[in-house]
Amino acid sequence: MSLAASLAARRRVRVTALAIIASVLATGCGGRSELTHHRLYAMGTWVSVSVHAPTPATDAAIAQVETLLRQFEIDYHAWADGELARVNEALAAGRAVEVSPPLAALLKQAQQLGERSGGRFDAGLGTLVELWGFDGPPAEHAEPPPEAAIATALAAAGMRHVHVDGRRVAAGSTGVKIDLGGIAKGEAVDRIIDTLRQHGIHDALVDAGGDVRVIGARGDRPWRVGIRHPRERGVLGVIELEDGEAAFTSGDYERHYDIGGIRMHHIIDPRTGHPAPETLAVTVVMRSGVEADAAATALFVAGDDWRETAAALGASAVLRVAADRRVETTAAMRPALREPEGADGHNER
Ligand code: AMP
Ligand code: MG
């Protein structure tokens, strides 16, 4: 069957053992080292960095990546014990708080992307995420949260209540909890890519649990990423990525539980306070991990009207699987799509 015819935190309070568990050297013709894979567990997922033709600086780069990820999973996770948790404590107590420059910049960006998405991406839904039980590993629930509790949480939630002024963060509601879960992996992947480039690495692929960004190529061919089918084993297709491109996926299969045969998952529609019902998975290719991450979440929420939100966010390359399993792709996505076969990265989880 052709591709067109067949066409996808946990609560890690503190991760102490972030380890590079594998560094495999693939050997090409004549014994020359061509590809190394470094795998680290961070932010509740496996993060792998594949470097083509590694230089002596690669080990130093990987060590820096490890440090960066360890800091990220503590400071940018709402339910860890780091900077974002302290910000949320202050906001809940009605206090303004001064944050570090990188967190201030990320909060500002989250707010701007949220506005451009028409509020579909909203980094201020932490209380709703808690109510539905997705602040930690999803546990079975007998019933959904009471509607009254959802309505109360929703009225007080959202980045519309948050003011970011330079490094000062304040909120007009004590019921808003900032959750960067829809964007933090994008920021982490972007910072990893920057780190690799600073170490003179020209050809690499970073795969954070299926969310991928690349530099250069894999030798004489582009890096390839398999897109997981949201309901079946195997992949929908393979995307070829050019230098600097990121492919991010939001799917209802990542964190979920069922109530009465209906899937409850971790992506909340800020208009209703419920898991967004019209989408199984959305993959977006953009030249920034943060923007692709936010766009994938926003388009997932947008549902059948996703094209309008995609245009507002500048997301031209999109592959979407609707609730009825229909696969939709934009014209800009199609040239990069290949039949399912050998991929370097993949969004299996
Ligand atoms: P992603 O997998 O990138 O789509 O991010 C999903 C995560 O972002 C969830 O686990 C929540 O922590 C958070 N989240 C849920 N709904 C939204 C939303 N509408 N906008 C922004 N972040 C959200
Ligand atoms: Mg996202």
C-alpha cells in the first residue's frame, strides 16, 4: 500500500541517576567511525543523541548535554522541586517573583505562542492537568473529575492571568499553575542542538522520546524520522529532515487511561477543561523545537479546525490523524514523506 493510502512525566520529582547508558560506535568501510549514539534518561523519557562522524569534542558536548537535561527536568517541571515549582508557589500565595533570564524568556515565548494559537496552547493549565491526574504517571480512574471542579479550575487557570515583565512574573489569579509540559521538551532539544553546534558538531540527530531535531545530514543522505501510527504497531511514514528542522508529535497515546471505554489523555482543551477529543496525533515540522512543540499541542487541541491554527503559528508542514483515523497532510509536509523504512529517529514511546 502506498504511503498516501496508508497514512502519529511521569512525576519525576528528582532524577538522580541520569546516565549515558550506551555509546555505540558504528563502523563504516575501512573501520572508520561514522555514527555514535548516546542515550540518556531525562525528563521522563529516553533522549538519544546520534552524531555522524564524531570529533574529539563530542564527549565534552555530551557531558554538557547531560548537565543541561538534569537542570531542565528539575527547573522547568511544575511538579519537581526546582525553579518553576517555586514560581508556582509564589503565584499561589499571590506574590510576584523574579525568575532567571532563560525561564523568563521561555515564559514570555509560551505566552506569545499561546496568543498566536488563539489560546489553544496554554501553559497555565497546571491545575486542570492535576485534576485529570496527569501531573504524574497516569493511574486508573473510575470517573472523570466533577464538572464543578473543572469549571472552578478553568475560571482561575490560564496564561491570560499571568504577567511576565522582564524577569518579574506575577498573576492576577492565585488559581493559576504554570505547566511547561507542552513546550519544555522543545526548549531542551533546541538547547541541545545549540550545545552540539558550539562544540563544532555539524551532523547530528537529537531524539527526545520521539520529538526530534537535526543538524546537517547523516553522511550522504538526510536524517530520517519514523512517525508512529497512533493506534497500530509500526509507522505511518518516514519524514526526511533538513538541517535545523524539528519534528514534534502530540498524541493521545502518550499518557492516558480509559473511563467506560473512552480515552482520557493529557492534552487539555482550554475551552472546555476536558481532554481534546478530535485528534489522535499531530506531527509538525518547523525550524525550531519550541515552536514545533507548541504547535503540535495547539493543533491537537484545535481538532478539525487545525488548519487555521497552523497558519496562525506558521506551521506549514503538518501530518494529522483525526479521531476517525483519517490522515491529513499539508502540501508542505508531502515532499518530505517517504514510505516506511529505515529511520534514524522514531516517535515510538
Ligand atoms: P505535548 O505532549 O507536547 O502535547 O504536551 C502535553 C503536556 O502539556 C501535558 O502533559 C500537559 O502537561 C501540558 N498541556 C496539556 N494541555 C495543554 C494545552 N492545551 N496547552 C499547553 N500545554 C498543555
Ligand atoms: Mg507540545
